[in-house]
Amino acid sequence: MSADRRPAGAQHRQPDATALAAGLIAVAEDLAGEFSLRPLLERILLRCTELLGCGAGSICSVDEAAGTYRKEADIGVACQSGRVFPLTEGMTGLVVARRAPLWFDRYDQVKGGHVAPEERAALRGVIGMPLEWRGRVIGACIVFSRDERRVFGPDDAELLGLFARHAAIALATARMHEEAAEQARADAAADERDRLLAEVHDSLARSQLRQASTEARNALAEARLILLGLATSPVNGQTLDAALRSEAAWAETAGGLEVRFVMAGTPTSTDERLSHEVLLVAREALTNIVRHAQARSVRVGLLYEPESAILLVQDDGQGFDPTADRQDDGFGLRAVSERARRLGATIDVDSLAGWGTRIRARFPYRRDEEPAGPRPRRLRVGDEQALVPLTEREREVRGLMEQGLPDKLIAERLVLSIKTVEKHAGAVLRKTGARNRTELAARANHARTSTGG
């Protein structure tokens, strides 16, 4: 390190006040512009090296916490801009360690310098100034001379300090912009993550809610049909229109539907048999709407004609293609049609995908002729024969239920889902009239004993 030991005739002439002011004003204007960091630092270097009578310099940013510095800009000398070095090396490392201006008569006196060897031999004096911001060293400004006679001293340090302040402002501003941009990116990423998580959560919540609602309606409808199927008479002493109003009220509550009941014509005193038949078809139709139709509103109509009663059930749900091969279970439209046919009624089903379904069933007050085939018998507790025959799959499920197998094992045995087995098991109990699995198994055991099986 050198003090002010300048030989006679080698003293550097300080710039006059006008030149110094012009240089500082130009730097201030640069700071007020929209230059990016490196071009701005290069302009600051250019001003201060010109006023110091030199042609080379560099500015580095310092990260004392990490123990490193990075070459940000250089002019007149290749100092490997952009590279990062430890603070234990080079002129910058010495300046940061001293935390004060530092100069040498010859660059050869600097240990660990990073100037290329071919340029290093041509450098003579070197002076460095720490760049401070709010009590911290955030960088260093280094100026080189190739003039053998140029020796730096306190006056040069004072002059370099004026420009160092501007360079510190530039570095601090750039660092704040980088931190702000990084925080903005982090905030944007966090906001996007939160938005996506909220969307996924809402989607899952809606999906789970819909699924839970659907399963609850299905379970309620199935349990209702099973329990009501055990009743001696679903009419239970009511008039037919009162019983239909009760069914409409159930559909409105269970399915969240808007249900309207309309009665037309002159009410005719119908026997319990006909009321029973009309109500069963209405019950099957409304249960099917609650479970499958995805409807918003339903109209239930009862029309009294001179020779017959007409039941009308119409919804605005998703509908279906009547010509398609549908695999309805015991609660579907196929069951409704089959029930009406066996009861001597005629039924028409009109449906269009996306436009809802309309069921119109006509029940004659008198049946002069019974429908073809064996006459169906009413359900009696203890009888193995049901009003509605079991499907092939239901017979398979029934056989395993009679053996005492739980739904899980039945599902594995028949390669079905547990939910499907539960539906078939419910249909078996409803159609056979068994109140539970125990009674179903007891009936089967009694039948085998009676036949010697």
C-alpha cells in the first residue's frame, strides 16, 4: 500500500471544479434515466476514470454474508465480468476487508488479482473505494492506470468517493428491484398455487357433495321401497288422490324437486285393489325420477274417466332414448311397465334425451279379462313367490344371501361392486317380502326341509 509518495513532475493535476461538476451532473442524469445496471455502471466508470486521468476500471457487487463478490462492469480491462470470486482474493477483497479507500503504486502488489496475465504486466497504479449503503459494504469501485508516472493518493480517493456514492445508489437500487421482482414472482407463484388449490378443493367438494347427495337419495329411495313393500296396503285407508299427494310430497322432500299434483274429472269411488295398483306405479315412477332423472320439476296428474283412471307422471330431467337397450334395475322404467302390464293397465312412456320423460298409465275400473300368463298372487309373509319375479342376477344374489354370505363376499364371488350387490340385495328382500336376511335364509331352509332337500 502506498501513501502520497509522488515523484516531482509526476503529480496528477486535479480536475477543475467545472469539469468535476459536469461529470457528477452527468452521472446523476444517468441515475435518473432508465438504464439497466451494467450500462449504468459502465457510464459511471467512464466519468470517474476520465476525471482521474485513467482508462480502465471495474465495479463489483459484494455479498459479505456469502463471502463473495461479483464482477458487474468493467472498461479498458478484462476483469471477467459476471464471474463470482471469494472475498479473500483480489483488490476488491482487500478494499472490503479494510472498509476504506486503498491504493497501490503497482498492481503487482495486489495478491490474487483476476486481471489476465497479458494485461496485468501493463498495469501500474491501482486505487479502490468501497461502495457503502446504509452502513453496509455492497460493492467496490476499482480504477487502474497504465501510466508509469501515475501514483494515486488521498486526493484521488476523495474524488473517487464522489462517484462511488453514485455507484452505490445504482447497486442498491438494482438490488431492491431484483428483490422486489423476486418477491413479486414468489407472490404470483403463491397466488397461483392458492388459486389452483382452491379450484381443486372446490371441485372436489362439489363432486363429493353431489356424490354424497346422490348416494343418500338412492339409499333413502331403496330403503323406502323395501319398507313400504312390506306394508299390507300402501293406501292405508286414504283416498287415492290423498295417497298420491303424499307420494308427491315425499319426492319433493327427498329429491329437492318442485312437484305439482293435479286432479281432473269426477272422482270415482275406486276399490282398494285399483287404488293400490295406481299408487304402486306412481311410487315406482317417482322413485326412479328421484334416483336417476336429475330433474328440477315433476307433474303428477290423476284423471278420472268414465271407464278408467289415468295416471300421468312427467319430469323435466335428462330423459333417455326409449329405443336403446337399457339395463334398468327393479326400480327402473322397465319395472314400471312390467308392473302395469301385470295389473291389466296400459302404459305409454315417452322420453327424449335432454327433454325429460312422460309416463301415462290407464287403469280400467273393471277387468273383464285377466292378462295372459299365470295370475300374480299378492305378497304374503312366508311365501317364496313374489309379485315381481327376480331377475337372473337377483336369483344369483339371493342364493348367496341364503347361504349367509355378506355383501363383500357376494361381490367377490360374482365379480360385482359392493354397491351393485347392495342394490340387488335390496330388490331381493323387497320382491320376496322377507324383512331381513335372516328371514330370507330361514325361508330357504324351511323350503329345503319341506322337500327333503
